[in-house]
Amino acid sequence: MKRRALIAGNWKMHTTVMDACHLAAAIAGQCADVPDRDVLLAPPFTVLSEVSHVIRESGVIVGVQNVCWEEKGAFTGEISPVMVKDAGGTAAIVGHSERRQIFHEDDSLINRRLLGSLRFGLLTILCVGETLEQREENKTFEVVEQQTRNGLAGVEASVMDKVVIAYEPVWAIGTGKTATKEQAQEVHAFIRSRIENMYEKSIADQVRILYGGSVKQDNVDALMAQPDIDGALVGGAALDAESFGRIIHFR
Ligand code: PGA
């Protein structure tokens, strides 16, 4: 089954308005000759409107790195899906390992974020992945299954076309250590089998599963050649227009 590739750039806590506009413009300028794949940028909230403006008409999708489940209210420090849409965003990442590890977000909080994001129609990327310690204890599959099941709790089959899963082994994020293509493929196939188990084969076949963790221009082709790797969630290399441009043009 051929799924449309998705290359997403997570800018994390980087870029001022000026940097963001330059970077977004340089990336948008490289997307014209790849109409067969989706490109998504997740800049900080503070530059969301500017980035949305810069990429308009380029086909690039803009989203946020985290999102609240409510439309509005007393949620100090949070951003609602309605605000995201108002600023031109149509996508959100939830459950990134930095949210889990640094800010102690757990599966149930991440599930609320995911449900809220979907309720307002955002394309939502749920991140899952084991730590080094969990991998060494042979708990990779257990952890990934739990995060996937708990993260997707209550998600109806009818909105699964708006869900993307990102497998990001924590030990590979920002470390320069990528999972081998075999390690990544093995976990991707496992996640797809769990989705089939939770829903049905047609949904498992269409859900896009991205790999994240030190994706660079020199490893993207091998990763993308794997049957269950449908795209990449890129951190460090997404901040450089040339590197990210090459990643978008994976072969
Ligand atoms: P990295 O980050 O590409 O810098 O490893 C990936 C991510 O955190 O999504």
C-alpha cells in the first residue's frame, strides 16, 4: 500500500520572527517539485502566524508542537486548537518525548491533547518511543504499544485519517545516533500491527508512521526505503534550509 509521504520539521524552541520567516521562505521555495509528498513545519507559537503567511500557496502545512484540548478558558500557558487555526495552523504534534520527559506529560494528558486537537480537525502527530534504558531492558515493544494504545484511547476510526504516528526512540533524538533502518522498520511494522488490532486492516494500511531521531540528509533515503516508514519528524536538521531541503527530496 502506497501512503503519501510526510516530512515534518519540528523547530522546537528556536527562531525569532526574522529567522522563522527566512527559514520558512527558503523551505517553501524548495517544495514545488515534490507534489507527491507533504511537508509540515512546526515552529514555535510566537511565529506561527508569520510562518503561515510566508508559506501560503506553497502547499506546506503549518502546525504547532503542542496543543491544549479546550477551545478557551483558564489554562495558563496553553494554546487552544482554535487559536492554532486562527493563526493559520492546521496541524499539531502531541506527546513529543521532550514533553514527556522534561515536562512530565503522561499518556492520559497526551490523550486529552490528541482528542482535543482532532475535535477541531487538526492533523495530529502522536509521538511514541522508548528510552535507552527501556530498550536495553527489552521493553521497546511494550512501551511503544502502551503509548500508542493510551494515546489513541477514545479516538474513533472515522478520524484516524487525521492521525499520524511518529516513532521517535528517545535515545536517537538530538544525539546523532539514528536507529538503524532495520530497528526502525521493526518497530514501525509493530505499531501498524497494533493499529490493525485496535481498528482494522484498512486503517492500519492508511495510517502514516513517521520515524524521528537524528534524521539527516545522509540517512533519510535508507529510512524512507523501508516499507513501513512513511515519513520523518526532523529536529536539528529542520533548522537548516539546505539540509531540510535535501530531506524533503529523499529518493
Ligand atoms: P532530532 O529531533 O532530529 O534533532 O533528533 C527529532 C525530534 O525531536 O523530533
